[in-house]
Amino acid sequence: MNLLSAVIISYNEEQNIARCINSLKVLADEIIVLDAYSTDKTVEIARRHGAIVKQGYFLGHIQQKNSAISLASNNYILSLDADEAVDEQLAKSILSIKNDDFTASAYSMNRCINYCGKFIRRGTWYPDKKIRLFDKRIAKWGGVNPHDKIELADKSRKVVHLRGDILHFSFPTIEKHQEKNNSYSTMAAKQMHGKGRKSNWFKILVNPFWAFIHGFIIRLGFLDGYRGFLISINTAHGTFLKYIKLYHLNHTQQTAAFTTRTHNIGTADRIKETIKNR
């Protein structure tokens, strides 16, 4: 039987870390928490529940998760965030493939989000299919912050989907959703800007509208009642923030570039005038 390392990244997760660790105890041969210097009781709670705790400054979701992988002793990794947990069905699925010596290089599973006290199984949030169990020798975290994903060095490798869910307790309140919208849209806009992406008024106006219609109508988010509406409207708002922030970055850069060119031209003209008057 292959051994399994569970790795978790955390920052100020005293409300969630114990639940995450406890859901992994029956599965993992070691549980490692890479903490970004929490100022609450996250580290104390993690150690009390049997995890190996290391600390390192947060440099981005992708960088932090890859750093956590590097701390693991075993080749097969189950990677979670501190506000996630493995449900009973998924735990059984993982134990089954572990007993069979992990016949695949990577395993995917659905993620189910708990929104203001209720698990959401409609709209664009479910099934939120993720690769979270993998052989670290052929896989690493990639993608674009904050939307990281596991990337396989050999894309022809088999990925097996497991029954059961990762339970994601990321939105205990509406305020938390709005807070994440703001921080995630800033990160996404900066990443897009760094890759040369452009925003315009069409994207700013149409993309949020489509995000709402897609989630609330097409993906049946309305069946989740007022929570479905809140999720869809906040998803639209997050999309709006992302593209308006990108638009601002695009135009700020253009203004700065124009100012620099104007300054350089003015400086050159002054130098020529000085030389001419000598």
C-alpha cells in the first residue's frame, strides 16, 4: 500500500483548521500544514490535532501550494485548503484506491460549497471538479492566481474521478463573499494585465450580465432560492470588478507611458536648445 501525505495551506483559519485535519486522519499517513504566519490560534489548533506545522510567507496561492507539496515525505499528495474537508463518501473512495496502490497518476473529485449554512448543488458552483490527489513526481500547481489548478507534466496520464465531495466552507456570510470578490478580482485583474489582456466597455457591461444569466437561469441557480440569487448576483459583481479593474490598469499604464514619452521629448528638446545656444 502506498503512503499518502495530506497538505494544507492556512492563514488565520482557527474556525476551520480542526475540521479539515480531522477529516484527513483516517486517510493520511502524515498531515502537513503550511501556515502563512497566522495571527490567530490556527497553528496551536493544528498542532493539537496532530498536524506537522511549518510556516512561510504567502507569495501567492500557486507558490504556497507548491511549497506545501515540497514538504511532504510521500509521493502521493492530497491537497486541501484549510476551509475544506473530505466527506464520508470521498474518504471511502480514497481509502479504496490507496489500498489498491494508486493505479492512476491523478484523481479528481467534485467540490461542494457551503454558502451561508447550506450546501449548493446547482448553478455554476457544482459540480466543481478538481484534481486534488496526485503523484507529486508528475504534477504541480499551476494556472493563474487566484484560480490555481493541478497541471500534469504528461497530459496523457490517466485521471480517475472519485465519488464523494470536498466540502468547502468558504462563504459563512454574505460579507465574506463580498470580501473575496474584492480581493480575488484584484488578483485576477493584475494577472490578466501582466499577460497583456485588455478590457473594454463591452466586457465590463456584457460579461457580468452573462455570468448572472448563466448561473441563475441556465445552470438552474434559481432552484437554490435566495442563496442562488445571492451567488449569481455576487458572481456577476465579481466579474464586473475584474474587468473594471483591468480597464483601470490598462489606462493607468497608457497614461504613465504617455507622460514618460512627453517628459522624454521635452527633455530632449531642452538639451537641443541648450546645445544650440552655446
